[in-house]
Amino acid sequence: MTIEVTPVGVVCNLSCPYCYEHPLRDGGNFGNNKPYDVDKMIAAIESYNQRFNFFGGEALLTDIKDLEIMWKWGHEKFGMSGMQTNAVLMTDEHIELMGKYNVFPGISCDGPDDLNDSRWAGTLEKTRESTKKTMANIEKLSKLGRPPGLIITMWRGNVAKKNRTRFKEWLKWLDDLGVRSIRLHLQQMDYKSVEETVGVSTEDAVEFALDIWEFQSTQLKNIVFDMFDDVSKNLAGLDGTTSCIFNVCDIFTTDSVQGIDGQGNKTNCGRISKEGVDWIKTDDHGWERYVMLYNTPQEHRGCKDCRFFLACKSNCPGTVIDADFRNRTVECLHWKVLFSLYEKVMVENGQTPISLHPRRKEIEELTVEMWKRGINIYMKDALSIIENDVPVNEYLGFIEVIKNSNPQNNPNHLDHSDSNGDIKRKLTAFPNAMEYWKKYKGLSFGERPSHLKK
């Protein structure tokens, strides 16, 4: 789960045409964030008791004195905090404070010079000047031993074959600086005009991704692209550590992203705000979308019989066909190609990907049954249950005991979420509960799934 704190809401110093927050801006839904209240934001973070990231819009539009207050508090409370920024407004003072309070920035940038014209600053001259500032700050941070992670959105400029050599040279420069993590973003096409001007076809996106995959494999020493890392982990059944786009997500509460606005109100991830409304976060969640997709034929925009369903889960509901969360992602072909590639690599390495597991249907059916009961289960635990021939009905009975003892308890985290033993004490009130507890607690936690053992 990521805690995103947005002091200034979706206000930004740039106007990237593909930004998924434009529907909120166009709807006038900037949030009640000005003047923001530092104490209220801190109180909201306290309620989650988890380290946080500053987000936007542009996080650096927040007054530097208030940033220091929250960075200092975050350092004392959690040892660190994070921030996503385009780095145009970043000063030496910001950099000094980030080092002092252990703030790890992620920087949004699509390439060098004109390859970053997508990050529009109002005029071409201002855009190019802003890009120079971003590059300079990436270099400063890296030379101070704090290389940032990057988010690169694939757009017509950096994907074009004529620009590929320059783009790769830039990646090599980043790699030599010590940059280790890059998130490749596929565009969210919320407007036809954006698609017509900077959009990338699925075919071009796939070709670009495969080219970058080969370049990473053969030419880069440090950089890992999350797009490829996530695909390989999910096929191996090692979910839970991958990007939120591969997790099940209820659009009314967005479990993976918990937003906090400038007044301390709890909000959802902006990727799903297609109507320009930042809906109030619900108190509960449900996984109906994924039950529907599993049972809906692909010709009707579902995922039925797709062997990659568990690994993909139809990706983020912010990327769905016709902005209807009941449909699968518009990026379906892109992910199928990457999953097929890594499936082949795993087979060649003597491993069995989840997509080719001989008991895949049983694993899927258990997962879907859990979703129907309002509980998400990690693939590694579903694998362990099936591979160890645990009676499914008996296990589901155990889950119901846990759920009924406290609806907030997540069975995926029984090994570490209850250090005070409250769950264990509550279980004593249920018939046979302790027997379930002893038998199934931590069934596969920390173990390597057997299908990966040669």
C-alpha cells in the first residue's frame, strides 16, 4: 500500500497532455487543498502509521518550509519518506533537505531534449528549459549518491524508431549515473485529441518495449525496468511485491493507493477518476470486477480462459476499455506479448510459469472464490494450498473464522500483522478455531513455491 500525500492537489507547473489527472482538472475538482493544513495531513498519515510519498500535481509547489516540517517528521517517525516530482522546481535547498531527512525522490521525465517535449511547460522554449533543469537535478542527486527512480511515459516522441538511438544513449547515461529503477508507463488515453497528437499504437508500444527489454538485458548494468520485473515476478507466482497495476483494485477505495489531500481527507488513486470527480473513499472493498472478468468471454471484453489472468488480473481499472471498469484493460495485447516472452524464458530455464501450471484452473477457482468472499489472496498462498492438497473447504472455513473475528484482518498477513496476538485471542471464541490457526497460519510465508524449484 502506498500513501500519497497531495498538499496542492492536482495543481502542476507543467501540462503533460496524457496526464491521467486532467479529468479532475477539467471538472474543476482540485480538492479543498489550499490553504493546506500540515497538522491535518500529519494526523491522517498517523492513522495509517506507514511511511508516505508526496505527490501531485507537482509536490514541489508546496512551500519548502512546510515540506521541511513534514520531511523532518517523516524521518523521525519512519526513517524516510518519498516524493514524485518533475524536478523542474527542485533547488539546491530542496536537495540538501532531502539528504538531511532521507527523502527518496522519483522523477517524471520522458527523455532528453525534444524527447521530453511531452512534459509541456507552455511554450517550446520554456519546455526545453524545464527539461534542462530536470536533467541537471537528476545528475546532482546521482552524484551525491542518491540516484532517483524515474517514471518514463511512452509517447510518440520517445517511442519513434528515428529517436531510438538517442533514447538509448540517454538510458546509458542514466545507468552510468547509478540510476537503478525506471517505471515505463503506458499512456492512459482519456481524450481523443491526445491520442491523435502524442498517442502510441499498441503495436508500436510492444515493439518499443521488446527493444528496451533486449537493451536492458545486454547493455545496462544498474537499471531495472519495473514493466519487465513485474511480469517475471507475477508469472512466477511471486506477487505482493509488484506494481499496484497488477493487484486487484476496487475503484471505490483503491487499496493499493491511499491518498491524503491538503486538509487530511482520505482520497482514492487519481487514475480511476475518469468522470472528473474525486469520489469519497468507501469503508469497505469488493473484488466483483475480477469475478466478472474471469467469467466474461474475451470477445465481450472480459478475460475468460486467458492463461495469464492470475498474473495480469487485467491490469489497472484506470486503463479499461471505454473507461468502464467492468471491461478488461485496453493494454491487453501489450501485456500478453510480454507475458508470452517471459513464459518462454521460464520454460527454457526449467521452471513452470503460473500460466502453464498443471493445476492452474484449481488455483484460479480458489482465488475467485476468495474474491467472492471479499478477500484477496496472494498467488503464492493459493499455489501452496493447491500444491499441498489442503482441503479447500476446510481452508475457506479457516478464512471465515478470521474474517468474522475482525473484518479488517487480511489473511495474507497473519504472519506479521498482529504482533500483540489479538487475532489469536479472538480465535479462541470460535469452535475449532485454534486447530485452524495451528494448521494453516503462515502456510507458505517465506517459502519458495515448489513449481520454481528445479
